[in-house]
Amino acid sequence: MIGADGANSAVRNAMGVQYVSWKYNHMGVVATLQLAEESENTTAWQRFLPTGPVALLPLDSKRSSLVWSTSPEHAKELLNLPDEGFVDALNDALWKQYPRNKGVDACTAWVGSVLKRVGLPDGAQRQLPPSVCAISPGSRAAFPLAFGHSTKYIAPGVVLIGDAAHRVHPLAGQGVNLGFGDIKDLTELLGDAMYTGLDITHPEWMKMYETARQRHNVPTQLCVDALYRLYAYDLTPLVLVRSVGLQITNALDPIKKLIMSHATT
Ligand SMILES: Cc1cc2nc3c(=O)[nH]c(=O)nc-3n(C[C@H](O)[C@H](O)[C@H](O)COP(=O)(O)OP(=O)(O)OC[C@H]3O[C@@H](n4cnc5c(N)ncnc54)[C@H](O)[C@@H]3O)c2cc1C
């Protein structure tokens, strides 16, 4: 049996495995957005607000999907707004200018000049978000956000995949990727088991699946959780670390490629 029944997995509960979880004090407000202008629309776009990140994920040339992480009270307000009021609130969230930390700006300017001096981009390029003109009727909803880790992905004859085994905050867009990775590794291992004529539920195969996936999933989950915490506070040292960290990551292609390659396996 493959337990693919999501974060509140009944299969996982029946396995009786330990599940480590904590709630983020965040709801994810989702909607399908109509963009004001038609474009190639191939870039996912995310802005970190004091209340949490707001992300637009491309669907096609005129539509994007929204994931707006915010406090439960704010999420409730957003769900109760009429469609036009919701679009105004979203455009405000995407475009509003917040007071900037002058010390951090000075540091990033200095880091940018050092990067330029060594022949690298200054890592400070800004991309403007698309404007939203409407939302698809009935597409608005909100979901609680949480971290979850099943300490075991296997039991005799049973494996867990996807959110049944692990759950992350959507700020890095990694939930589905982790599940796709589980499926890829599991099908490969089951294929090998079939090919060699062994019992596909043999503990050795299943253990190989669990070990491979936990080695990938747990560090990814912890990184996503750390990112959430790094952006949850406005203390100057944290703002400095994340601003300079992103700037350097943006300037160094090998680091970006390494992160992308980890995210897609
Ligand atoms: C607000 C929000 C935004 C997100 N944004 C992103 C994003 O941008 N990028 C990304 O990669 N991930 C994102 N995620 C995470 C992503 O949605 C999940 O990682 C993914 O859906 C997990 O897929 P899954 O198939 O494992 O579980 P699910 O999608 O939860 O599917 C489980 C299925 O099992 C069914 N089921 C459950 N119990 C039973 C039962 N007893 N009998 C029959 N059927 C049952 C459910 O109805 C459901 O259809 C987001 C999550 C949230 C909450």
C-alpha cells in the first residue's frame, strides 16, 4: 500500500509512526489571478512582507496562482473582502513601499561594489511584479500551514509518499517537488525489485527508499523552516544576514545552480 493521502494521512496514523510537527501561525490564502497585461509569464515571483511572503506562480500568459502567507486574522479579513477589495489589497501588498533599513542598504551597496570589483554582477537586480486585475470567481481559499516529518516512511508492505510523509511551508515552493522525488525514487526501486524477481515489499528495498528520501527531504525541510524563521523577524542583524545572503546567492551562478539542482531531485 502506498500512503499518498496528504498531511493528515490516515495511512500514516494507522502505521502508528512518530510524526514530528509544528504549526506556523500562518494561513496560506490561495486564488487564481487574472493579470493586467499579457506576457510570457514564466517567472515565479515572491515578496517577503512583514506579515509573511506573497507569491505569484505562473499558470499561463494571463493567469497566475496566488499563495499569500499571512496571519490567521488577516487571512480571514482577506477571505471576507469582495473580489475588487481583495485585488486592491493584493496589488497594495505587491507594490507598497516599506521604510528601508539605512544601515542594511549601506552594507548591501558595499557588498555590491565588492562583487562588481571582482567582475561579478552586484546581485541587486530588481524585478517588478505583474499587476493583478481580477481573480477567478470562487478560487479564493485559505489553508493552515505547518511543518511535518514522519520519522518512518515505511512499515511492512506500506510506504508513505508526499505530504503524508513530510510537510513544508510553501514559501520555497518545495512541497510538490519533494513528493515528485519520492515517486521517482520509489518507482525506480520497485522497478529494480521487479527486475531482479524479488518481493517488492522486501524490507531491504523499502529501507533503501526511506533512507534515500529522508536524506534528501529532511535537510530540505529544515532549510525551508530556517528560511521561514529568517524572514519572520525584523531584527537588523537578521535583515542584514538575509539581504547580503540573497545578494551573494544572486550574484554567484554556481550557488544558484546547486540550489536548483537540489530542489529538482
Ligand atoms: C496554501 C498552500 C500553498 C502551497 N503552494 C505550493 C507551491 O507553490 N508549490 C509546491 O510545490 N507546493 C505547494 N504546496 C504544497 C503542496 O500543495 C503539497 O506538497 C502537495 O499538494 C502534496 O501532494 P500530496 O499528493 O502528497 O497530498 P495532497 O495534495 O494533500 O493529496 C492527498 C489526497 O488524498 C486524498 N485523501 C486523503 N485522505 C483520504 C482518504 N481517507 N480516502 C481517499 N482519499 C483521501 C485527499 O482528498 C487528497 O486529494 C502548498 C500547500 C498549501 C497548503
